[in-house]
Amino acid sequence: MHTLDETDLEILRMLGEDARRPFSEIADEVDLSGPAVSDRVSRLEETGVINGFTVDVDRSQLQAGVPVFVQLTTESAQLATIRERVESDEAVEHVFVTADGGLWFYARAQVQNVRQWLDGVIGDTESVEYTVTLIDDVAWQPSLGGTAFALTCAECGNTVDSEGESERIDDRVYHFCCSSCQSRFVERYDRFEAGA
């Protein structure tokens, strides 16, 4: 099990600022070769720290409506259904679930039809309260500051430290906090495979 070091964190920070940054440029900053940076990025992808590289589209340049922030509260039994509706709506860019069960989301809605659009997203669900705030400006700064990276055990959900185990199963890498969790997971996986 390989833990993340300061070089990994610096590579992640630089990719967070510009995911298209050439590995040779990153290599110059972290005192490694381009291939060594490529190997580290591949390892970060394999371990699930990097899930993909995305495009950050400035929708205001596309005239895609006005930015709104919606804070919604509902009964806990309805939260999953409403969240699914919100996440599947094309106008919604970011969805947050708060610790107290609130559903907040950022979207770009048509100017004259915000209430109509929102009623369509929420549907005829009862006991829903929401507030809509018109957003003047948005800035998204991916940051690794104050973040401690930790992998999660695929079996029990505990944090995986330097004494953890990793195993590749069907081209996917799984991480475990201990050999017991690894054994249980592999045994159950094999049973499922045999039964399939």
C-alpha cells in the first residue's frame, strides 16, 4: 500500500488548477521526469484518487440562463426521489446534501420561468419548502488546502493507512484497512462471481 506524499499532493494541486497541464511542466515543478509524473498520475487514477479529467464550462458564455441557488427542505422519505429529479435535470450543475438532510443545488434557469422550471423539477411532491437566490457571480477554486487524503476500505469503510492492503480484481484496484477485510471481500466477490 503506497500512501500519498507531498509530491502527489503537489501534482494534484497543479492538475486541479489546469488538468491539461503537460506532465513535462509538472515535472519541472516537482523535480521529477515527465514519465515519473505520468506514472504517479496513473497510480492516482488506479487508486481512485483521480476519477477523471473534466471540462469546466463557463455557461454564462453560452447564454444558458440565469444562475440560481436553491435551498430545499423536505421530509426525509422524499429526499432521495427529489434528489434524483434534481440531479437528472440539465439545468443543474452542482448538488449538495447537507448534514441535516437539506438539498441545495446550483443551476442555470430561464429568466421568466424559474418558478415553473422548479415546480417541474420538484414535481407534485408535498411538504417541500425552498428558497431561490439569484447569483451575481460564481467562482470555483478546486483546492487541496486543509485536505488530508485517505483511502477507504472497500469492505468496512474504515480509513486505509500505510499498513493497508490493495488487490486488483478484474482490472480494478480495491483498498483494505487490513488483511481480514481483504480476505472477506475477496471471498464474497468470488462467491458472487461463481453464482453469476
